[in-house]
Amino acid sequence: MRAVIQRVSQASVIVAKETVGAIDQGLMVLLGVAHGDTSKDVVYLADKTAGLRIFADDDGKMNRSVEDIGGGILVVSQFTLLGDCRKGRRPGFSDAAPPELADTLYQEYVDALRSRGITIATGVFRADMQVALINDGPVTIMLDSRKQF
């Protein structure tokens, strides 16, 4: 499971000209689910996401998490994070999980974050989405549940 996490001052996602999810200060998470991912990957990634200390404390140091600041998280599914560009010029997506598994684990990830009391907004799984955000910093972190050790 892979995630690109951006610290944002605001973010939103639009589907069919309608805003379906929006947050103010917090995290924008693009989430890709790979073949072989399980609930263990979800637990690891949700814990890391919620606990990332990438918000400034009173001294201006990145020392607070999204939980600490009471921020929100906008989670958008993005299978293209599993794109393989090693051969040719067109990415291959054979590493991405099939949609049924990906949707299940995506929902588990959202639920795991929500269970921590974090305000969560989402996109629409498998929809054509327009994502807008203001990256604060900019701060962008990549997490991969297969690179835990």
C-alpha cells in the first residue's frame, strides 16, 4: 500500500462538477493499493498517517501530528501510484490490486483514520476526480507499507 501525503491548508475533490469532499488544514492523502496488501498494511499506514509529526509546534519545528492540531484528512484512491514505468513510456498497472480488493482496503484505511476521531473526507472510488489543494510548506511525504523495515 502506498500513500503520497501532503500537508495542506485546504483541499477538495470534485466529481461530476460537485464537491464531494473538502477539508481545511490537514493532510491530503493519495492512496494506492497493491496486489497482496492486507489489513496489516492498512493498520500500519493509518497509524503512520495519523501520527506523522509534520505540523509546526510553538517553536516552528515539525513536531505535531494532524491529530495534535485537530486537522482533517482528505483521502483519494489513486491506483496510478502503483504504475510501473521501467519499460517503455506507458506505465503498467499490473501491481495495482483488483478494484474489489482495493476498494475494501481503501474503506478500511478511511475507517481506521475515522476511528481515531479525525475528520475525514473522501473522493469517490473509481470516479474521474478533480483534486485541488494548497500544499502548505510545501511538505510532501511518501509512505509504502512494504518498506516498514
